[in-house]
Amino acid sequence: MKTLWIGVAVSLAPALADAQTTIYKHVDESGRVTYTNRPMKGAIVLDLEPLSTIPGIAPQAAGTGKAPASEKLSVTPAVAVVTPRGLPNAVASVDRDTQKGRDDVRRKILQDELAQEEKSLAEVRKLLLQEQQNPTLIAAVRVAQQATDPTPAQQAEMRAAIDRASGRIRGLQATVAEHEKNIEALKKELGALKP
């Protein structure tokens, strides 16, 4: 038994020593902050609280309801997770009702976001239609269509007038595309949820 405790103490010593490592903070000329466990010129030593350790839960011996004496204590610098023998990498599971509740909340959030995106898309499409019927744009296009043999200066002027009048249209088209992309992603997420 004494040998076991010595073995446990020796195995935990490096981990506990790492948990109490000195941390240095260095701020360079551009204001970038670096945290390290190695001394740096101009760095200051941080006075940190020691890390909390949580003892692991000892597994129960098969059929006895008691933990074997060799597995009564398991402590690491971080959180210890002890799995019973024969069940490596055991994953905690959530009961069906809890998961269904979580899925219902997620579905509601996604549906609300989808409704908001669809509403925003309808508003932007309405603005886009109004902008496409903008008299300034229509006049600039007509002038360009009716011009016969315009000079390069006149062509540049007509292009500039059309660009000014259609600049807002391009922005609205990009916004429409963004809303459509968001709606598609939200529908995909909703489709992936279990009913």
C-alpha cells in the first residue's frame, strides 16, 4: 500500500509542478500582449491564484458497489475524468426529453431568424424594384440609347451618370443576395434538426 501512495505522489508531482508555473506578461511597442511561461526581457511576473483541482470520482468495482482501494483517489491539475474499466472514452449522455427540449428551443430560434430574414428580404426587394424604376436612372439610360455617334467624352459622361444612378441598385442587389444566402443556410439548419 505504501508503494502505491509513493507511486501516486511521484506521478502527480510533475503535473502539480506544471500547475504552479510562473507566468510572464510582456507588452511590446505596438501594444501587443504576450503571456508566456518563459522569462522575457521587459516582461512582468503575474501573481495568479493557484489552479483549483477537483478530485475525480472513483469507479465502482463490478458488482460490489465499492471502489477498489487502488482507485480511491484521482487528482490532476485540471478536472479529472475517471471512466470505469472496460469503458474507455465514456461520453456523458443527455436524456431524450432534455435533448428534445434543447432541439425545440433551437428550432424556435432558427424559425424566428428565418422569419426575420424573409421579412428583410421582402423589404430590400421592394426597395430594389423602386430604385430600378428611378427616373434619374431611366433618363440616363435613354440618353445613352438615343445618342448617335457620341464622342468619347460624351460616352464617359453617360457611363458616369448611369453608374451614379445604378450604384444604389448594385448595393441593394448585394443585400438581396446576402439575405437569400442566409435564408438558404437557415433552412438547411432547420432541415437537419430531428422532428
